[in-house]
Amino acid sequence: MEFKDYGASTQIITTSKNIENNIQTEGLDLGTLSNNIINHLRNLVESVMFIMYEKETSQILSYEYKGNKIKRAISYTKKYSKYKVLNDFHKQLQISISHYATDGDNSERLLLKYLDNLYYIKKFIKDEFVNVNAKVSHYVGAKVSHLLIT
């Protein structure tokens, strides 16, 4: 099946740009920067899950109004051990965004804790999207590489 972009890859690029803009903003202390980045990471992970769901099930879903559709993608990825790291990271982000990421010091520690997961996402995007869409892979891979501390 040829992959068609229905918005999730655009969401990955937009999220990456938002993270990059935060990194490039002068005057942000590390706590605020970490908090802002953590708030964007869940969108990044959910977008990756969404693309993998579409790719592997051949079901075309519009990314707009994504609520139930994202839940379907999350449920799908939970069924497969190859997505364990992705699902565990999503679960950690759900908890941290709702409970712990408001304090700058906690956000800094969480971001350091998440570095391994960020490297995994970077590699996952590069490996998976090379076969999905070369243009998106190149752009997203370059942006994520830059963002996730190469």
C-alpha cells in the first residue's frame, strides 16, 4: 500500500517545529524550556502511533478531530510488543503532563529521564518513515535529529 498523508505527518512536523522554536527562544530558563518540550512530546508520540496504525491496518483516517481515532491507534499499538517503548513513553507522558510537569525543576528531571525514549523515537521515525514517505522522513528525521540532541 502506498502511504498517503492525511495529517499525522504534518502534525509531527508541526510539533517538531514547536519544540525547535522553544529551543531557539532566547531568555527561556531550562525549567520552562523543559516544561514546554514535554507538553509537545505527547502530540509527537500520538502522531507516530497514528501513522503506524494507518500504515499497518490500511485504514485511512483523517487526522482532524482525532480524539477517538487516536484512542484507536493507541489501542492498536498496545497489542504489539514492537511498540512497547512507544506505549510506555506515551503512558509516562500522560502521567507527567497531568501531574508533574508544572514545576521547572521536575520538568528538567523528566526531560533527562526521557532522553533514552527521545533517542528511540528519533530512530523509530527514521527507520519506519523511510519506508512510508521519503520526503517526510527526510524532513522529520532532520528536525527530530536536531531537536533531540544528536
